[in-house]
Amino acid sequence: MAQLFRPRFVLLLKLGAGLVVVIGTALIIIWRNSIAQTPPIDAPVAQSPPFSHKHHVSDVGLDCRFCHVSVETSAFAGIPPTSTCMTCHSQIFRDQKILAPVFASFSENRPLRWIRIHTLPDFVYFNHSIHIAKGVGCSTCHGRVDQMPLTWRTASLEMEWCVNCHRQPENFLRPIERIFDMSWQAPPNQFAQGKQLLAVYHIDSGRLLDCSNCHR
């Protein structure tokens, strides 16, 4: 049987196929890196100014909603404007150099530039308000921020981690009055209590794993 393709053409086909594999692999790596969660888990992130949740929550006693005002009403928890900081700092610690970026931000009417701790890829939809309304506490996702001098991530927020909660929400739900309680811990009868809270919050557990909940 006569050879269908010349050796040179076969070589070009092989080289072309190899090039496609290399380019495809490179694109996958670039895509994976673009959606990777940064910074790493349990790695404190330096900010300017160095904001301490521990000081503001545990020492001063501020509620999460004092700064994150939209957490109960919108998808985004909200980043406080500098005017919120000046509610206190227009009167206290005015001479502290560490707060110079705050005063400059306020006087020049420009926002502070914070480094994001939690970032989700664009193809993931997350709504803070619905989780708050359905009994998921802040510390479930963000950890004990009230004990963090500098904030860090405590969870991957990857799909497997989220699905673990959506698959059995009974293990994570808490009473509505304990949503913002950073010290809350699941009681020994958490699963039974969680079953009751499913009814209280009108949660249809059969729909929690619908793809459209997070991918719209």
C-alpha cells in the first residue's frame, strides 16, 4: 500500500500536535493561577495602615456591622469609607504616625487601598446577605477575626469547601442572634439543632446543590 503522507508532512503533524499540547497546558496553568486564592491560608497580610480586627473587635468592642454596613442587605459586605474611621479617630490617636494614611485619605478625599484577603473568581456568585439571613455566622467563613492583629484567610473558599456546607448545612447553622458572635461554637447537639434551624430559616436543603446558586 502506498504511503499516504510524506515523512516531512508527518513530522509537521507531530510537531503541530506537540505545539498544541504545550500551548494548551500553558493556558491551563495561566488560567489556574488567575483564579488561585491569594494570599495563602493562615498567612497574615500586611496592610497600610496595619488594621487590627483584634483591637477594634475584642478590645474596643465594635460590631462587625459598624464597618461592614451592607453585610445584611447585599451581596457585598462593604468596605468602610475613611469617614467611618474618622468617627473615632477625629478625636483619638490623632497624633499617631501609624494612622497618617487614614488622615491623608480623609483630607484628600481618596480611598485607602486595602489588599483583599478573600477573592473569588468572576464565575462564582456569592451573596453575604442570604448566608447571614439563613444562619451562617461570620466566623464560619472568616475565622476568628476578632483574634487577628492582622487579618488572614482561614478557609480555601474553593468549591469543595463550599459544597461541604451546602451538602449538610445542619452542621453549620446557628441561631440568628449568634450570627455575629465570634466566640460561638457548635453545641454537642449541633446536628439536631441544625435540623430545627432548617425549618426556622425555611431552607430547602434539596436545592442547595443547584449549580445556579453559585454559577449564574
